[in-house]
Amino acid sequence: MRARPNFIFILADDLGYADLGCCGARDDRNQPVDLSPRLDRLAGEGVRFTRAYSNSAVCSPTRFALITGRWQYRLRGAAEEPIAAAHGDKVLGIPPEHPTLPSLLAAAGYRTALFGKWHLGYPPHFGPRKSGYQEFFGFHAGGSDYFAHTGPRGGKDLWENEEPVERPGYLTDLLSRRATDFVERQEPGTPFLMSLHYSAPHWPWLTRDDEAESARTASNGVHTDGGSIATYHRMIHHMDEGIGWVLDALDRRGLAHDTLIVFTSDNGGERFSNNWPFSGQKMDLLEGGIRVPLIARWPGMLRAGQVSVQPSLTMDWTATMLAAAGVSAAPGFPLDGVDLRPGFADAAWRRPGPLAWRMKHRQQRALIDQGWKYLQIDGIDYLFDLDADARERANLARRHPQRLAELKARWEAWNAQLPAIP
């Protein structure tokens, strides 16, 4: 009998679709650039998905969907886009009583840990260890200075479980080292879930060599007067190196064969990102805001060297991991995500159910079905054939009014099943 698999879910922050070497990364002179040798190698050892979508075009709603395996719109906090809360807020966060991926796996005997970004509500009412993670090292806010470890509002935001801590060092490396240590100390035969949620390459744009820049700007977390493409690329390379440390630890412990690794981004890129060939960026339901890089490796279950066009949403991996572990959804909380494993062996398999989105920002809505996309922004309807027009430049709404009406009606039916936007 095959052992219950381990799971490592690695989430980059604001990484663009073409920001990895295996996805076509380019420098500021439009020349290929080697940013991510370890992730490129991981793709060669597994599958690169070219039609992977994030559950949202902004960070915390995607994280609500990932931790629950359900449409983020079912929870009040996810409607904030991103969550607009502060320490002590009693409303905006993932309710501790809500079943989650880590809580369900922990109840089934898994070790669970989160290293990195939480962004699902602040203590004391919300937190990783209230929602199923047995270990936590990271930060609660939407962003963090890489050296000062302060949030966008300037306060210190680095935590060991429920305790604030001071740890010198570059944040990406601190997270990578903690994740590597977690792998090294796992007991043989006890499966684990490790969530490694980097802040990279989210602002402020700082490399390992930019501590002086951090000192200048730590109180201005958004860093609107700094950064460059070269800096951004170096941040990705630092993250890639850290992922390599984790992969090496898996090999040393003989755990690689029984571990599903998934790497993706919480939404499309912004500012210095490369979302080519798509239009739009973070906060947009254009493809550049929701189409994300995705790599999965699972020796024995995923044939190496594949490029898959299978569509997926972030929450589908939650359903996939639970199913692979033999763990059912909690009563009263059915999963909206889809188990993707049938598509691992059958390229003709198609994901059931809609790929759909809605956002308060610019009153956006979208639905994708078999390459056709219905999009509405600021009350204007668009229809795109993504197979022929990935950049969403030719609005076919007038040429194909029936198809537009059909997809629009499907979006309305999907939306009617969800709570209204507060």
C-alpha cells in the first residue's frame, strides 16, 4: 500500500506568468534570463500547467480559497480584496471554527506548518494555529519589509507561533531555512503538510544586498519610489535558491518520491512583473491578473516533463491534496475545488464546473468555458476567444451574441449560489 503522501505547497506573492525561466522570463532588453534554475528543474521533473488560474486577482481572497478549498466569496473577509483589517479586528478573518486544509489533515494525523505570509486575519481572534497549523513562523500582514520585518503600517510583524520575535536576516532566506529545517526533522512514516508562502517578489523590492535601502524605506512599506527589474529578478532568484534548499532536504531524507510539491502564485504580477503574453495585472480579471505559473511534481503519480493545458483554480489543489490523503470534507462544508488527479493520467479529462470570478474593484466579473471568456468591467461586456486571442484584444461580443448571452447567464447562475458582496 502506498504511503500517505506529504504535501509542500509553495506560494509566491505577485509573481507574473512569465517570471520564471521555464515560462519565458526576459530581462529589460527582452533577452532570456536564468532566474529560476531550481524551479525550472522542478518543472522538468514534473508538470508545468499553462492554464492555471488563481482564485482571485488579489492576494487574501486566493488564500481564503486555498485554505478552505471553497469559493472565497463564501466568507466575509475575502470580500475585502484584500482583507482590510488590523490587529484586534473580530470580523475580518478566517473563522477558527471553519474547517481548513491544515485542520482536516492534522485531524488525520498529518504534521502541519506554515512558514511565511498568513494574511487571513489578525490576532488575537485569528491566526494560523487557530486554523489547523501546528507550527507558524512568518507574518500576518499583506506585505513585510525584508530586513526590518515590519508591515505596511510600520509595526513589527514577525511571529513564532503566537509570540512576536526578532530574527536578523533577509526574510526570504529566513523562511527558506525554517522550511528546510522542518523537512529535516520530520519523523519517518508521519505525513506532513508544509505551506511555504513567500512574500517574494512582493514589494518592497529588496535583495539580500539592499539592507541600506530597507533602512531608508521601512516605514514606507509599499516602496513606490524604489525597485527595478534587476532587483525584482534577483528577488525571484533568492526565492528559487531557497526552494532548492528545501528540495535538497527532501532528497537527503529520502522523502521526494512520496511528496507532492506544488508551486504557484497568489495572483498575477504587478509593476516589474512579466505577464506576457497577457494583458492586465494584479487587481484585473484580464488574464494577466489571474493566469499564474504553476508547477507540480509527484514522482510515480505525475509523468515528468509534461506541459499541461488542463485548466485549474487554486482551490482545486486543496481538493486534490485532501483526496490524495484519503480525507473527506467536513460535514456542512462541501468543497468547491475539484480533485485534479483524474487528469494526471488522462489528458482528455476536463475539469467540471465553472472557472468564475467577481470583484468589487471596477465591478468586474468573468467566466471561462472551453477557451471562451466572458468578462465585464465597469458595466461593459466582453467576449474573448482565448485560444486565438490570449491578449484579449478582439471583443467578439457583437459577432457572437448568443455565446455571450450563454456565458453571461452561466455567470449569473453561479453568482446566485453565493452570498452577495457586502
